[in-house]
Amino acid sequence: MLLLHAVLKTILFKHQVKAGIPEQAYFARAQLFMENMCRIIGLELIVEGELPADETGLLVANHVSWMDIPVVGAIIPSLFLSKAEVRKWPLIGWIASKNGTLFIARGKQGAASQANTDLTYALNNNVNVLLFPEGTTNDGTYLRIFHPRLYAAAIESKCPVIPVTLRYEAIDGSLHQDVPFIDEQTFIGNLWQVLGNDKVIVKVNVLDPIQTTNTARKELATDSREAVHKALQLDPVKAETP
């Protein structure tokens, strides 16, 4: 059922990309698809805050799981910046490659510069873009440093940086132990682990935008990280772990 739904939606989406940017109809269908995907996985979304009306932004979020993308996509029409390895993931990689995901080959010369160009182009065309400035996932108990380089796209496009927090909870309100996609786990292994739960609660908080005028990349990275850290109420010592 999930595979058939994904294939049909991808066929509907792929003809709606113009000049490298999906047309507006894409985002409504993509958002519905992400909502359905979250429902099938067993995620219950609780959302606080919202994007400023008629404002495009560079969304930056803490990174816990591959599910972060469908969760945010179900709430905010966006394109996503993902590591190039995702292209090779079963089903998810194929869908992502067909539907406007921006990929970055980490460690490859010129990759960050090209990613900044792609991000700026999308933002200049009034499309929100989500990135995870930690660069990798963790178990949700701390934040890694927020790398500043890709914040240049927000500065160049004069769009705000909008911090977003993601917290996956068990029914008792504790951090969910099966959700984090970390260590040497495979995508399929993590997916089956998550599907073994009756319900996963995802709390999403869209925080106040940070304006980029006369602000350096490093300052934007620091300020957005502090906003995410405060909203998640993380342990101050573990939050400083690089």
C-alpha cells in the first residue's frame, strides 16, 4: 500500500517542476503525501507556532531521524537539503530524487558552494528550504554545533532563518528510544523498529524568525542553535557537545 501510494504520487509530481523549482500545485500534493506517510508510519503530530504569513525562510532544525523530513513536510511546504547517500535508500531515495530534494555530497570539493547556490535559487523563488545544520543525527538529548556555511543562502536571498524543533516522544512523554536513526543502523532496520510501535508522538515547534540583514553566517548559526536548545530544554552541558 505504501509503495503503491508513493509511486502514484511521484508520477503526479515529476511533471510539475519548472526551471528547477516545483510549481505551486506540487507543494499542496506533496504536503498531503507527507501527511499520509506520517499517518502510515504511526506518527501523531503536535504543532506549536507557524510560519509568518507570506514569508519565505530557511528552516533549520535539530536532526534525529530520516522521519524529520516527512514531519516538517507535512506541516510546512518546503524543499529539503539532504546528504547524497539518501539517493541510494530503498524507496525513500527514489522518491526524494524525483521530487525536488537538493542533495549535498559531503566532503566533496565545491559541494557546499553548489548547495548554497541551489538554496539561494529556491529561496529567491519564494520556496522554503529545510536543512539540518548539525550535519548528522543524534539521539535527541543534545545538539551538535550548527555549521554556518549554508546560512549564506539566507543572507544572499535576504530571507529569515526560521528555527524548528523536533521532539519524538513515547506515550509517557519521555524521549522515544526507537526513533533516533543513529550509529550503524540501516534505514530498513530503523523503519521496522519504528513500525513496531503503536504510536509515536512528534512535537514540532516553529520558532520566531531570525532576520539576516547585517548578520554574519556564524552569528546566525549560533543564534538559531541557541533558540533550538532553549525551546527543547536540553541539558546545558550535553547541548554543548560538538
